[in-house]
Amino acid sequence: MDRNVDQRVVLGLLGKLSLEASVAHNGQEAVEACERERFDLVLMDCQMPVLDGYGATRQILEKLGAVAPPIVALPAHAMESDRAKGLEAGMSGHMTKPVLLEQLRQVINEHTRVRIAG
């Protein structure tokens, strides 16, 4: 699935849950956004240009330490090696594409203080 389509789908689902989101167009932008703003959760595309999601995750965790937000991987494939690579980079969790509303609700409830009823 195209990255822009993935972004629109996730943004639409977050809107259905009445949540706000910011979009980074590459991994470096994601790192810079996390340095500027406090996020409750980062949904990290793993195949971003400039700096991939794994590298961006490592930098965010290095720079922010204990105040870093939970970062959940959105890899292109649902392979166990992708899950392991995300955990190795320090990601808190993993979601498969296509992202479904209930899956997103569960991830938000699991990794943040936000509670969204189903």
C-alpha cells in the first residue's frame, strides 16, 4: 500500500476516535517533531525516506530517554523479523497493515494513558 494511502487511512481512523495527529514525511522529521513536541504515542512507519523508522526510533530514544513516547512500529510486512527488528530498535509494539480501527484502539489503550471505549 502506498505511504500516502497508509497515512490517510491511519489519520481517518484517529479522527474517528476523536484524536489529533501530526505527520512526519520522513524519519528525520519524526525525530525533530519529538524533540519539539510531547506526543502520547508515535506510530512509526518503518520504511520512511531520509531515515527509516528503526533509525528514527533509536534517535528519539537516545535524545529523549525516559520522556520518550511509546513508539509502535507500522512495518510494510507482517513478518516476525520485522517485529524483532522493531523491538531491537526499542519500539514498544507492532501493528500490521492494513490498520483496522479495533487494532488501533487496542494499541492506544495498551501504550498510552488514553482510554478509548469500544
